[in-house]
Amino acid sequence: MVVCKRIYEPSSSKDGYRVLIDRLWPRGVKREEAAIKEWLKELAPSSELRRLATTDKSKWAEFQRRYRMELSKPELQPTLERLRKIARSGTLTLLYAKRDTQHNNAVVLKEVLEEGL
């Protein structure tokens, strides 16, 4: 199972394997309190794409399309498959910092991962 959660929310034993998928460390979060297993910066959207996502919600469809293209890179496939394996055996929690819980990279990555489950 794959779930998305803001890193600012308290961690829970139900979170399972917690992975931060933002390129930048979230402000105000202490590393020791984040309770993450991995920080996978390579799965974060490119800086250009991240700017697009933060400036204009009307471009959500374009963001999704372009982020999916970035995630389709051959060098990312082993990491994505490893995360799918974790999700098959338990809970994988994708952590992000963005306030918008419906329009963020975790939502898209969750869809991509679930398509391969």
C-alpha cells in the first residue's frame, strides 16, 4: 500500500516505510524527528518543474505529464521497483512538504508506483 503524507504531520507506526521525496530538506523539520528511512532526492521533480507546480495550479495536468516523463528515466526504474516491492509487503509512505495535499509530486509518484503493483 502506498500513502502520501506531509512531513509536518506526526509520524505513526502505521506509516511503515517513510520516504522523503522532496529535493530540499523541509524547513523547520529536524532530521532526527523526521523518522524517515530514506531521502530520495532523485525522485523529486526537477527544479524547473517544481517551480511550475508552485506557481500555477492551472498547469497541474502539464506538471503531471512532465513529472511522469521524468520518472520514466531508465536510471530511476530500479528505485521505483524497489519501492513497489516495499509497498507490496507493507505500507510505503511518501513524504512531502507542500501544503497542497492534492496537487503535489507525491500524488503523481503514488499513481506511478501503483500502476506497477
